Amino acid sequence: MNKEIIDLAEKIFTFLKVEDYSKLKNTLNIIEKDYPNYYKIFEKFKDKSLSEKVSDVLSDVLDSLTLGGSSLALLGKKAEKEEKEKELISQKGLLKNEIREILKNYSEPSGEKSFLEFLLEKI
């Protein structure tokens, strides 16, 4: 696998690790089964660090706090959530475009092309 594809895949996995860890785990599980040679390169993304786990728990706790029966998280969070969703869609679009650009270089079927098509589908 060439450096450009490895860098792009790492960028995608870093994005998923931050934004959708369960999707990352599912994707890596499929890669482990279907692309075992590539999995060895990317398996480091499967484990969450202790600080990431603590951050997830704190986020859940803060989101559950209430004031007078209303969730504190809802106060001002709706606009923030919508903005974040727009940003996520934009980031996904950029990553997909990078994959499509690399795929233009492949006219014949290959393992790398198949892997890139898989990533394009999974983002």
C-alpha cells in the first residue's frame, strides 16, 4: 500500500475515532477479516486511551445534568449540535473527495482499489 493511501486512511480513522468510535470499531473489524494485511497497519486505532474514555464519560454526565427539570445540555446546545453536524458533513465530503481522486488513478481492479472503495462506502 502506498504512502498516500496510508495517510488518507489514517486521516479517516482519526476522524472516526473522534466523531464515531463505534463506526471505527466496526470498520476495523471488517478490515481485520477482509483485508488482514492492511489491518496490521491500522490496528492501533482500535484502542481508546484512558483519557478518551474519561472524556466520553464526562460528556455523558454533563449532558445528563438538569436544572428545574430541563436539561442544562439543551440550553444553547441545539445550535452547537447543528453547527457540529454541518461540520461533520463537510469533513466527510472532503474525505470522500480525496478517496475519489485517488480512485481515478486505478483502471484495473486491485487490492488497494477495493480497500479505497470500502473506505468510501464506510465513511
